[in-house]
Amino acid sequence: MYCKICGKDKAVLNILGQQICKECIEEIVETSPWDETYDYYKNMIRIILGYYISEKHLLNPVN
Ligand SMILES: [Zn+2]
């Protein structure tokens, strides 16, 4: 499976319905607001949450 964040083909975990590798999860967990990578991971989480929310809408269409 391909990691949704780094795009590498690795063993991934399923987080909010998205495949994310252990390394990326550890990066996110260890990233502090004053790290250079903070904005990058913050955006990634926003994108992943976006997928999660849109998939929920597809599964449960409210019409
Ligand atoms: Zn990754």
C-alpha cells in the first residue's frame, strides 16, 4: 500500500480511512509548532480530514 503523505510503498496504517505509514505518523506526532515541517504536516492532516469528511458524505448522502 502507498502512504498518502510520503507516497512511498510501505506498510501502512489506516488513519481516518487513509493509508499512512508509521514513519509519517511518527513525524506528525513528533512535530512541534516551531518546526519547519509543522505547516507541511498540518496541511496534510487537513487534506486527510477532507478526504475523510467527503467519503463520509458519499457513504451517507443527505438529500
Ligand atoms: Zn509515509
